[in-house]
Amino acid sequence: LATASTQKIALLLGRDVLDYFEVKVFAEDIINGKPDPEMFLLAAKQMHLDALDCVVFEDSESGITAAKSGGFMCVAKDNNQGQNLKKADIVIKEYMAKNLKEIFDIV
């Protein structure tokens, strides 16, 4: 998990899912926020993986820019807020199991 949120905010908003992630990178763990790829690169490093072995899920233009400039594949979820998602490798409407299976069958 790599998020631009602080740990405190992430715990409030996502406490039900945080335990699913062995590696967690929060805003206070990095110097440069999005669109810098630092948070994603740090998470990959902590997992002993190269960017090419990771997928970033994003919903913002700056997050997509961060992912792509770090060398990551990027799946963007269209949140209907007018973000330009064209730089993402794949754009989806919902994080549904069927959509994700199709994505990973392609890769």
C-alpha cells in the first residue's frame, strides 16, 4: 500500500483493509509527494520488487504521472471528477473482481 494520506488518515478511512498489506508507505514516510514516484518506488523497494513487477492502482492524474514516471504499470479508476486518465495503461469504471481478472489475464 502506498498512499499520499498520512497514517492517521489511512487508519481512519481504510482500517478494514490495511491488514491485507504487508508493506505500507504513508505521506510521512516520503519527502516528495505525487506526481513524484517516490512513494511507489519505496513500496516496491520494501517488497524487494522492481517497478516492472508491480501494478499501481490510481484515480488521479498526479498519481498516474507518478506511477508512469517510476516505470510502473498503472490501472486508473475513473472517479468521474474530470481527471485526465489517458496516461494510464488501463482505465476501468469499477474495481470489480471480473474487471481485475480481465486486466491480469491481459498482462
